[in-house]
Amino acid sequence: MEIYELVIEMKLLERRLTLYEEKYGVLSEDFYAALMAGDLANYDEYDETRADFSRWKGIYETWQRRKQAYNKQLAQQELSDTLRVQPAY
């Protein structure tokens, strides 16, 4: 996947993450840390929350993978070679 494609996909994922962040009032990074630490186990009894948390976790993990790929590719080339300069419309 090209860097620009990673950026587009990360931005789409961030939009989806924002919906959960606004709904539950915490940032995805904090949610994920609490979930991985087992601090949210008491929410397992609620079907909607369990489903939301599962989706949120999956989206966040996908975002993390795309971010890692982006950082790896960016480290291997000059930023000036990466920029996509397009004419203004």
C-alpha cells in the first residue's frame, strides 16, 4: 500500500473512531489501554456495549497497523519524494 493510500485509510478509520470517542467520552488510545488491561470487563454483560467495544477495538488495531506501515515507509524515503503535489482546481 502506498503512503498516500495509508493516509486516506487512516483518515477514514479516524472518522469511525471519532464516533465511538464521542459516544463514550474517551479517546481511543485510552479505551484500548483500559480494554487490554481488563479494566472494562464489567461492561461485557451489556450486548450493545460488548458489540461496540469489539468493533472499536478492531478499528483501532487496524488504525495502529496502518500507522506503523506509514511510519516504516516514511522512514525509508525522503518526505519531499513522498509528497503528492496536485494542481489546485
